[in-house]
Amino acid sequence: MSRAVETVKNLGHFFELEGEFFDSLRGKLKYAERPTYIQIISRLETIDMYAKLNELKECKREWEASSVGLRQVFYDIAKPLIQIHSDDFVDHDYLSSSKLKDIAELSGIPVSVLALEIDHDIRIARLPPVCFYLDRPSSSYL
């Protein structure tokens, strides 16, 4: 999947072709492949946040009525989306509520819970590695 996305991106018109590209992929999927497709799209690092959210919304719109089992899949992709794109949620030290709302709608997880997850991921990413050892009891250093 990553190679296919890279090939389309290298054509120089991914933004213009992404809809057709994803429509074509979705149309070729068997019913049983839908959960895996959703998971793959959510974890691809070669797709920007906007394209990814657009495709995931389209998947949910098209498939939600035909499969109750996809609810759990959409719930489960929230954390990887946040982890991969945590920096995309913050612009000039402000949290982007629209992107957060999109993930909340996809996953069924409240915005407040997702915001805490983003805050946690950003704080961990900014801490130097030595900080992870500072909360250990002093006897563990002996």
C-alpha cells in the first residue's frame, strides 16, 4: 500500500488523484478485507492527515450500515492516528479542534479523551530520555 501511495505521489498530482485512487482501492475490497484496509490506512505514514481522514470518513460513510463490527475497528484506530500525527494537532501552541472532532466522530471516543491522549504523546515526545528515570526510587540506582 505504501508503495502504491508513493507511486501516485511521485506523479506530482496526489491531491488531485487521491479521491480516484482511494475510490478504486475501496471498490476492489472484499467485505472481509474492510477492517484490515481501515487499519492500514490509519497507520500509513506516507499519507498526510487530511487525505487519511477523508478516506477514513468515506469508508465509514460507505460501510457503516453494512457492518456493525467496524465500530470497534474505528475505535481502535484513534490511538495510532494520534500517535502518528500528534504534531499535526498543534498549530502555534493551540490544539486543532476540527481534526480532533473528526477523529472523535470516526472512533466514537469523546474529544476530551482524545485531547488528553494528544497532550500525553506530545509531552512524552518532548522529554529527554533521562527524564523517564527520574521518578524511580533512589534505591534502584544502587
